[in-house]
Amino acid sequence: MNKVALATCAHPDDIEFVTSGTLMLLNKLGWEIHYMTLSNGSCGSTTLNAEEIGAKRVGESKKACEYAGFIHHDPITVDLEIFYQDDQIRKVCSVIREVKPAIILTTSPQDYMEDHMNACRLTVTAAFAKAMPNYKSIPEVEACEWPLAIYHACPQGLCDMLGNPVIPDFGINVDSVINNKVIMMRNHESQYKFLEETQGKSDYIDQMKEQCEDMAKVFGKCQYAEGFRKHFYLGFGPEDFDPLKDALKDFVVEK
């Protein structure tokens, strides 16, 4: 098994919000961590133009990755243009074939925002196509078969777009790395004022910690947790292949 994990989300700081604690725990155990946001965050400002804020937010992501020891992959599109379409699937597939992760952490299939859900769909299809030689990635990377497992993080707010709760299968205790999650998020300084202006989030770091607290309450065994649901195995690896739980068995919390 490749001790490699790939996280894919829609926007800069999404990975920090929902999966970074789990990624840091894996990294501490010797796993190589790859970080990819599909868009560059180009709509994340009310004062800078799209090119300026996009460059700034990618730079913030790179700083967060440098702090955590993750490998950064460049975005493939801009905000609100993450679409379930051929060229974007092929670009994500190229990264997956290149790094050959045993674990993929991605967004929830149900979420409050289309960008998030489309990032999930793109990732799942790209991973499914990893071993298909007639499916040419962009840029082209040779198809190859290896076992991987996909895990869906819980959405921000822990609800779908209709307000229905999204309940995780299990959680990862991130008590020991919650302060590291905070430091990663502080690298995304451009978002403090923007989220306050547009979404009423006066301190989105507090929002992140509150969500981790709410997730922990589902299990009642720690103070902070990140929750996940495992994608159906068919087409990705053996039915009993569960590398995230196996690797982080000392941190897994369940009902």
C-alpha cells in the first residue's frame, strides 16, 4: 500500500476547515500528504479583482502547505466554474495517477454549495478512471491499478443544502492537532474580512472549532473531531480496504 493521501476540495481553506487535522495525523505517521483545491478562490474578495485575489489565495494555500509539510497542487479552474465536465475530470485524474494515493479525502456529495458537490463528483469519477488506459488524463499520465479508498468529509454546517443533517460513519479525534488546524487557517488571512462581509462569519476560525466540537459530540469521546463517510468500495479497491481507519486506529471515534 502506498502511504500517500490526497485531499481535494473546492476552494482555498476548505481543506483546512474539514480535513486538515486528519491529514496532519497521517503525516505524523509518515504518510505523504498532497493538497489540491480545484479553484483558485477568485471570487473571495470585494475589493481585489479576480486575478489579484486568485493569486493571493493560492499563495496563502502554499504557505499553509509549507507549514504543515503538505505537497501543494495548483488549482484547475476559478470560483463558481467547478463543473462536472470532461476536461476537469481529466485534470484531476492526472493528479491522482501521478501521486497514486491509498487515501483520498474529499468533500461531501451533499453540501450547501455546488462548487463543493462538483469537487466531490470530479474526484470520484477521476479516481474511478485511474486504471483505464483508454481514458487520457490532462496532462497524460499512464493508467495504473492500485487500491484506494475515498472518504467524504462532512459539509460545513453538518447539513445538506436543504438543512438535513449529514451524519458521519466515524470520526477522527483531532484534539492533539486542533491548534495546528488554527495555524493553517490563519495563513488564509484574506478571508477574515470577506467572510464577515458576505456570510456574517465574524471569526471563521471559531466556526471551524465549533464544527469540530459539534462533530465530537456525535461520538462523545473527544473535544474536537473531523467526521467522514467511506465511499462504496466497488471500482476502487477491495471491500475490506479501509486504510484511513487502519492508519489512524488510535484516533478513530465511533458511536
